[in-house]
Amino acid sequence: MDIYHNAVTYDDVHINFTWEEWTLLDPSQKSLYKDVMLETYRNLTTIGYSWEDHNIDEHCQSSRRHER
């Protein structure tokens, strides 16, 4: 059995808010989201998760656009 068979992946934990949804969040919710996603990224990187299938730069740019 593959050790990663039941492992959590980035897609399992990533939430991609629409602009409309993002604007409904208050600043503390936005901050919490960013903190949780950064921690998730770090944790998955630590265990050797391969980011080849994900465009992290695009996600980060999308997150920056949502900061407005």
C-alpha cells in the first residue's frame, strides 16, 4: 500500500474564494485564511509534497489581488 494513498493533498485543503466571497470576509477572516494556507503550504512542502501539478505563482497572484 502506498504511504501517500490516504494522504491529504493541497487540493483537499485549498479554498479558492471568488472575488464576491472574498469581499464578504472581514479582515480577521482574510488574515486567518492566509495564515492557514501558508502553514498548509509549509507543512506539505516539509513532507515532500510535489508542487509540479500546481501553479503556486498563479495562486499567490490571485491571493494578492484579493487583498484589495
